[in-house]
Amino acid sequence: MQRHLVPLVVAAALLCAGCSGGSGSGSAREAEKSGKASPSRSAEDHGAAVRAAVAATKKSSARIDERIEIGDGTAEYVVSVKGDFDWAGAKGRLAVALRNAASPGKTSPRMDEIFDGDTVYMGGFAEMEGSWGSIRRDKAEAHYVLRAPMNDPEHVLRQVAQMRRISKVGEETVNGTPAVHYRGVLPDETVTLRMAKDMRAKIDNAREKIGGITVYADAWIDRNGRIVRTRLDWPMGAAGAKVTMNLTDHGKPVRAKAPDPGKVVPMPSLGGPLPG
């Protein structure tokens, strides 16, 4: 499996080496211009609305459908993350797959994840023959730009809650649901939140060379005050990284049972394009 994942590792490294843009703490005018936003309310009010929606979402559960797009200007890779997640119950089950956007019909490497309390289990690999690896949820790190450790949806919500210089873009329909769209930027420290030391150093180095980076953050909130879509976007000319997470079926029951302990191998650390 590792042989097929090498191109994505290279692409992710190129993303950091070739990034461009302004600082994450740059002007609100740039965010408003890109989203045609209206400054009818203060950024503080918009921020309070987003944080409240994140808090409300984390009190329940939802269906997850996430698409992670990573490109270096010559190749594009897509990671899909689908499943159910219960933030309040600290449990969930996700299916993760990787494919080359230029070869949609080709068999994709995949992985299953089970979140159970403080532990994340990963399996579904042919090489593991029914065994599962495990890692403490709070010890997992991100190894690529705009990736959540072990694809944890709670990490994405945490980043969105920290967005700054927020403007209201307008009202839109998301998955058939009326929603209010907000846009802002992520602070530099939020971009590298829980990121592995080596990758954080690459981003810091790139930031110093170009004078800053800009990562946009978007949140769509339904009439019940819950998040129905998030998007993190790091545009870099012909390259870039974009993560779109759709949340549907809020409040649905989630079934996620931890694997048999006899089939679990604890892992002190874990990285790679599938776990992030």
C-alpha cells in the first residue's frame, strides 16, 4: 500500500514549498472580496454566531461527508472521509479513501476508523488481516496541510471556531437546507494546530520566505443554529489544498463499537495520507 501513497507525500511537500499569499491575520477586505461578503454586522457578532453553532453541533451527532483536495499544480489527489460521528458521545465510524483525480476508476487505498472515547482504531487494510491499530486520540498529529489528526471531525470544528475577521456572505441552500454563509481567515497558529513538528517547521519556513500565508475558512449555519458545511481553503496559484465537510442528519444515532482487544495493536504515533 505504501508504494501507492508516495505521490501524495510528494504533492503535500510541494504544497508547503510553493505556497503563496498573505498572512492569516491579513485584512478582512480580502476575505470579503473573495466571498462578496456584506459587513452589515460586526466581525465580533459573526464570530459569536460561528462559535455558538460549533458548540451546538458538538452537543449532538451528524453524518459526515468530507472531501479533501490536494494538488501541486501537476497532479491532484482526493481523500474522501464518510461516516457517522457523535461528538457528545465521543464515538464515530469513518471510511477513508484516497484516489488520484486523474484516474477516478482506479482502485483506491482505503482505511476504516472507529472513534471510541479517548482512542481511535484504524483497520480495513488487506495487509493487517483483520487486525486493528490504535492510538490515543489526543496524541494523534496532522502530517499534511489542512488535515485533521486521524480525520477527526472535532478538530475541523475547533479550527472553524477560531476563524477571525469574519464577514457574512449571505443566505444559501446547502444540501437542501437554508443556511447562512460566513467567511473569515484562520490565524497562523490555527493552521498548524496539532501538526507534527517537522511539517510545522516547513510551514513556518515558507511563511518567513513569502511574508505570510492566507487560509480561508467558511461556515454554513442552518436555522437551528448548527453547522451544515465547513470549508478550509489554502489557494496557492496552480496548487492548493481545500477541505469541504458536509454535516447532515443532525441528531442521528451513531453505532461504533471498539474492536476486540485481542486484535488491537497500540501505536505510539501514526502518519500517512489516509490518517492525515
